[in-house]
Amino acid sequence: MKRTFLGLILVLVTCGLWAEDGHSLWLRKKETGTVNVVCSDKSPTLAIAVQELKQGWQGIDGASITLKIKKDKAIRNDGFKLSSTEIQANTRIGILYGVYELLRRQQTEEAIEEKVYNPSYQIRALNHWDNLDGTIERGYAGYSLFWGKDKNLSVPTDAEKQLWKEYARTNASIGINGAVLNNVNASADMLTGGILQRVKAIADILRPYGIKVYISIKFSSPVAVGGLKNSDPLNPEVAKWWKEKVIEIYKTIPDFGGFLVKANSEGQPGPQDYGRTHVDGANMLADVLKPFGGIVMWRAFVYASNDKDRAKQAYNEFMPFDGKFRDNVIIQVKNGPIDFQPREPFSPLFGAMKKTSVMPEVQITQEYLGHSIHLVYLSTMWEELLNSDTYQQGKGSTVARCTDGSIYPQKYTAIAGVSNIGLDRNWCGLDFAQSNWYAFGRLAWDNQLTSEQIADEWLKLTFGNVASPQSADWKQNFLVPVKQLMLESREAAVNYMMPLGFHHIFSADEHYGPGPWWAPKGIRADWTPPYYHQASANGVGFDRARTGSDAVEQYHEPLASKFNDPKTCPENLLLWFHHLPWDYQMKSGRTLWDEICYQYATGLEQVGEFQKTWDKVEKYVDVDRFIRVQGKLRHQRRDAQIWNDACLLYFQKFSKRPIPYQLDRPQNDLDQLIENDRRRLHPGK
Ligand code: GCW
């Protein structure tokens, strides 16, 4: 029976008729053999482990495998020891992770040698920017999995529960063990009865998969939903209110993870509203969570309107507090000093805060990288971050080592990724965006994995032939070129959007297309692109050198001096740190202006090549996914053209130089692009 059915699948696959809607992600159904699982533990987590083995087994037919919970000093936290006949772990969830690792190795045909696998970070969390009305801030894949305005929130439907289970399983398969269920721009209603009931319902489903739930809280909740006069963290009434709230939460959800807090940032309330500090706010919450083992993830994403250089602010505001936070507070720091731009240097807070737990926050959702339209594999960007050397404790003090406990003895280590998933059938809007969810989990588990390896795994699992092992033909003609495409894709996006250290020259609000011109009167300067590019007849770029804002000083030597000198500053960050004349000589021998033009042209050309690569692999991909990706690439190519034309024609007004004659001429008219953008921002006017 099974064979006949598989035969049919084979025919469909070969004819390209087999439709894949992307819902199964990297956990697609496969042909399996039988396996005998020896396991004495009857917990829900181990029941899942056994079931996963039985439904995903690709090893020797009829083989036997033992699942063993037994302490071993070499195994840390939820790590595990794997061999082809046994999985051993300290914890139940460790066993489940071992099962997923084994199945992945079987499917990707990687060796299974006896080896211990330990996670790099204890907490590996998704941050959902989901609002209670079901919308998602910076979400490009439909509405929220968790919330919605027309739902009876306290009584989830079976369909919702089923989806949460799939969500939990998917996350567990890549080691994610935390979910912050709502937007950091939080609603105070999160802490009210009906909503907490739903948090409980979600937690109950996520629990067997080893995932803890956390919530984002609004700092002014004591006033907003508690009826208190203020939310001053040093007011005993306020602390008491939080204490009672926390007791109520833990009665409902005994393994609740803790709070994520965005305070005094972009208009959110916080301790500074009462003349208090981040320490006062974070420690008050930490104290009430402490007896239950809960933590506070306190974000360092802060910037006031009055500073000369936004890039310096988080560091200036947080460094004086190093060593003052409780040990269950973790400062959550975005990868770069500004805001998830296509390329930023790492945030100088990494490694600099030596007596405080610090965790990186990366953005999986592509707010600044083409939403769910552009194919951009973000693993290379995160790898760049994790491997950046801070030099804080000598050479080799990478961001990874400064945050994962290798260098500083943090009580908790963690990493967060702003989720890119929603109710779209394929979860992420764009099929390739699934690779970013996957990559985040894999890097959170092992921050030394390479993007190449992760792409390799993901492609095999997601696009590999379900009915037969990966053939040599498939590897050579699908895997190799598509992997190459993925590995280049982030650099391509940097090239056609913001090469050479340009940043934040997006059109307002949506952060999708170009808008280097956008600067209406009366708006705060650091919300407008000209603040960041500083283009004038004299040159372009933000002067953060010692003669400028001196942001370079926030980096440890030798970086401070390296960034300070345009000759030693990496060219891909040149305009981040320097304001330079248009005729500045680049390493290529070109002038800065010509180099800018060439970089945009390169980006454009790369996307053109991606289209060709994709068309060439048509016969290896099911029709549905092939067409979807093809359509998105077409869109991306048009967008890259717009970026190229808008930026070159706009900056040309300052540089007053020709676009090098070897390059293709722009196809769009600048005035028209500006007008289109104006209409988008002010529809009907
Ligand atoms: O990147 C910016 C986004 C905001 C977001 C903010 C943050 C949740 O544009 O939408 O708000 O960062 O990280 O808090």
C-alpha cells in the first residue's frame, strides 16, 4: 500500500504537479521505515519523542533506539548525547531535542557519531510583536496566531489549539524554548483575567514541547488596569500591585517565564516618567518575579529626540548602570546601535557591560529587508554579528562569546528573535522567509554554526525530494546554486538598498522602499533620512569619528581607532562612521560617488542573477512554490531598480556628477518616485 501511494507521489513530483503550500515547513512528511523505541518514561514530552521517531524514522528499517534520562556532566541544560542507538539527556526536553537532531541528520544524510550537543544559550526566544486585536507590528504574514479582535479569547477553538501545537512542534524541532506572546508596545490589558486565561491555554499546549511563555508588559499597568494613582517603581503600592499580579500569573501558569519590557522608548511609559531609572524599574519587577524563577528582559532600545547622535544613546544610557541590575534581569540589546538596518556595526554594549547579563535581539521579520517579498536569508547577517570581535577581553571576545556565558559569568544567557510568522498558510508569507525562522533557532542553539551549513540543512529538509534520498543531480543542480543564492542574498539587499554604510534612508513608516528625501518640517530630525545620510555638496555620510559625534569611542581598541580612520574603517561601514567628499578615493580606485553607483548596480545585477538561478531549477521544485518564489523575485527585481534609481538620482543632486557611463541608466523618474511616495503617505491628497 505504502509503496503504491509513494509511487503516485513520485509521479506527481516528477510531473511537477505535487502542490506544496509550505505549511509543513522543514518538517514535511517523508517515507519512513520502522523503529523500535525503548523508553520507560511516560511523560507527554517523551510520548512526543517516541511518536516523532516513529513517524520520521529514516534509519535502518527495524532498528532499535533507547531514550535515556540520565545525568551526565558533559551534558549541560537541555543538551543531549546522541549516537545511532541511544539518546541520553538530563531532561525530558533534552531527549526530544536529541530526537529532532537524529531525524534531521538522517534526512540530510549527515553522519551520526557519538557526540554531546549543548545549547549556546539557555533561553532561545521568539518575540512576537502581536497586538491583542490580531494585527502584528511589522508582521508581513497575516494576522496573529494568538490574538484577534473577534475571538472569544478565553475559550480557544480546536483549530487554534491545533495550530499552536504545530507552532510548538516546529519551534521545538529547532530548539526554540521561549515565546513572548505579545508586542513590546504592550497593551495593559495583557494583565487582565480573560487574556491571562488564554496565555494559560497557550502555555498548556507549548509546555510538552519545552517552550515557556513570557509576556510583554506595559510599565504603566498599575495605573491603566490596577486603578493606582501612579506606576512609580519606588512606590510600595506599585510594587505590591505587581507582586499580587505575579502571584496570580504563577497560580495560573506555574512555569511562566517572565516579562519583556520596552520602557521609555518611542513613547512607551517607563520609570523615567517618575524621575526613576531603568535599574529602579527593572529591579522592582525582578524582585517580584524572583521567588518564582521568573526573569525580566529589559530592552536597551532607547533614544531621545535631543541627542546629537542616536547611535550613541543606548550605550550612554545603560553603561552607567552596569553591575546594578539584579541577576534575573537580562538587558536585551538589538544587534546594532540603531535599528535592524540592512547593515550596522554591532552594538557597542556587547561585551562592554561586564557585570550585567546581556542578550542579543535580532529581527527575523524583514522590517528593513523587503518584508515578505524580498528573498533575503538573514543567517549571514546574524553570523556576522555573532562573530564580530568586541576585543573587550582581548582578541576573540566575539559578541557570541560575550553573551553566551563563555566570557562573563551570567546567571542567565539568552537570545531573542522578532518573529516573522503569522496566519498565512506558509507561516512566513514568503517561502524562503521560513529559512530565517529556521536559522534563528539553529544559531540560538549553536552560535558557531555557519550560515552555509544551516542553508544546506534547510534546503534539504524543505526542498529535498520527499520520496527518495537527495540525488547527485539534485545536489549539483538545485542545492548548490540555490544555496549560493541564499548566501549572497543579504549582501545583495545591502547593495541595492544601503551600501557602504548608508542606513535608515527608507521611506517613512513602512520601511520598505527608498525615501532619502523625506524630511517634512516639524518632524524630529532622527526620524528623517537626511539626518542619517547628511548629503550635501561637500559629501555624504554621518560623521561618527572623533572629530564628529565620537561614537567610535564606544568601541574597544583597536576598533575605536580602526573605525575612526576612513582608511582603516571597513568600507562596508564607511558612511556609517564618516562624512566624506564625493571624490574620496576608494580602495577600488574609484571615487566615492562612482563606487556608490557601482554598488547599487551590483545589487541590481545580483537580483537579476537570482531570477535566472531560480528559473533554472524549475524542474526540481513543485509548481506552487516555484511560481510563488518566481513572482516574488520579479517583484524584488523591480524594487531593486527603484532603489537604484531613487538613490542615485537623489544623491546626484548633491554630488553633481554623472552616473558612470558603463552603468545602465535609471529607468524611473525621481520626481515621479517622490510623488508616488508622497501619495502613499497621504492617500487622496
Ligand atoms: O524597528 C522599530 C520598529 C517599531 C518597533 C521598534 C521596537 C515594536 O519600527 O515598529 O516597535 O523598533 O523595536 O521597539
